[in-house]
Amino acid sequence: MSECTHNCSTCSANCPSAGQQAPEGCTHDCSTCSANCPSAAQQAPEGCTHDCSTCSANCGSRQMDLSDFRKPLNPLSKVKKVIGVVSGKGGVGKSLVTSLLAVEMGRLGYTTAILDADITGPSIPKAFGLNGIRADGDELGIYPVPSKFGTQIMSVNLLLPDETDPVVWRGPVIAGQVEQFWSEVIWKDVDFMFIDMPPGTGDVPLTVFQSIPIDGIVIVTSPQQLVSMVVTKAIKMAQLMNVPILGVVENMSYLQCPDCGKRLSVFGESGLDKVADKLGVKVLGKLPIDPALARNVDDGQIELYEGDYMGDIVAAVEALL
Ligand code: ADP
């Protein structure tokens, strides 16, 4: 951003320095302050030379060099843009937002794919009605399963002998499976790949961030979460890993009365706008609780959903191309 004034309060750009904005009253001396703010994480420890390659300290200012960890794509694959969909905890609608993003981008004419990295809670195949279908493979690689409208999908549930079998694996094995989805699956001419990440900031999201070149992440949250803490954690992790943040989506934000059209805040007001403003990230959209949406997912027909709540989210993703 050549014209940056470094005054984030007058600017809505979702640039990397926006997330570093110090809170009001900040003296920029973290040694005299205990606030766990985004700029604190960037504070270098005493004696820091800012050359992370010569230092093993796991401090907030460490910027990871991810190039050593990148895994190659299958030689037959082509993927233009990769978007990670993350959340602080499970059940907030991360898989749903991942699915809707693929559906909407497909409707715009792009070739889409979903890599289901939520290995222990895979819900993508069900939303697309792929229950009981198994992925094929040969000496060239593993083939993703196409949905009815052409989204290429890979999920552990498409490989298990029985989809009700639990995945009882330790973290490194799960992470290895995700890497295999990236490196061994043959992704054909994909414009946008969406990765349904496991919730939280643990082993597997870390591996995904390290091994797959992610162009941007969408953070999904819901009003009943401790929004400030959860969103801040996700943002800090993305910053640490040098992954651009496209913005935050609030799911189950409200319920619209089918009779009078009034919006009811079932879980109370979330305060997301304030938090996002403070952290310098965009709120890309707010999705209602919509029984039709739940029904479409349960019936395996997410591709037939007609609601129109994804406009700004889709625009932020499309702008990456
Ligand atoms: P996560 O991936 O964060 O664990 P899911 O996307 O699997 O969450 O959503 C959990 C459940 O809630 C699913 O059954 C989904 O269909 C339902 N759901 C999510 N968002 C909505 C919504 N806005 N309206 C209705 N049902 C929803």
C-alpha cells in the first residue's frame, strides 16, 4: 500500500498492518503493559536482532519462513487460488460457509474444489449428497469426487470403508492425511480451492498453513462465541503464518421472522463489528439462521440453496484472481 498513512482509524483496507493497530492509549512499550493486544504479539524480546533464521525463540514477532515446509502439488494438478476457512471452535458453520463459497463461485463459472481438512469431523460429502460414494485412485494419484454441479471434493469420508467409522488418529497422522490430499490428489484446473480447516489453532491448522500456499483465509464466527478472544486468536495465528486475512463472517447472526420480517438476535448482539474494527479486519457478511439452509445440508442439496447472503464474501474471494 504505497499511499498508507499508517492511520488505520481513517482507513478500511484489510492490509497486514491494519491488524497490528495498537489499542487506544498505547505507549508502544509492551514491557510496561500487560494487555494481550495484537501489537503485543509483534513485540520483539530483548536483544532481538529481527533475524529469525539465527534465533530459535518462539516469540510473538517471529515471522515463519514457510518455504521449507511447502508440499508440492501432484504434477497433474493445477490450482490457482487457495482459501482457508477457519473458526475458533466447532459447530459455528465453518463447513457450511466453505460449501456455500464453492457453490457460489461455481455459479459464477469458476472451477471449484473443496479439500476437507476437518479430518475428525468431515461434513462436506454429506452436504453435497455424496454419502456412500468412494474416491478412486491409481498409480497417478487419487481422484476427487465431483459434486452434481462439478465441485471437486476430497474428504476422509470418501476414503473410509464405512463413513460412520471414526477417525481415531493422532495429530501428526491427521496432518499427514491433509498433506496427502494436497500432494496426491489430482485437482483438475481449479480456479478456487476452499479448505475446510479443523477448528482452533492446533497441530492440523498449523500444518495446513505451513504446507499449503494459502492465498487468504475467511474466519467464521457466531454471536455466542467469545468473539473478541476467538477472532483475535485466529487473526494472530494468520499473521504469525503470514497468511492474508480476507475477513470475518458471522454465521447464525440473526433469525428473520417469516411473518413480519423482523430480525431477532437469538444469541444477543455479538459486538463483532467493534472487534473487527479494532483489529482492522473486514466483516464480510452476516448469515441468518435459516431452516432452509439446515434442510439443504441434511438433504445433501447445498447446491440447490437459493438464499443470497454471500455477496461480499464472494467478492472478496473473487478479487484474489
Ligand atoms: P462447523 O463446520 O463449524 O463445525 P457446520 O457448518 O458443520 O459447523 O454447521 C453445524 C450445523 O449447523 C450443520 O448441521 C449446519 O447445517 C447447521 N447450520 C450452520 N449454519 C446454519 C445456518 N445459518 N442456518 C441453519 N443451520 C445452520
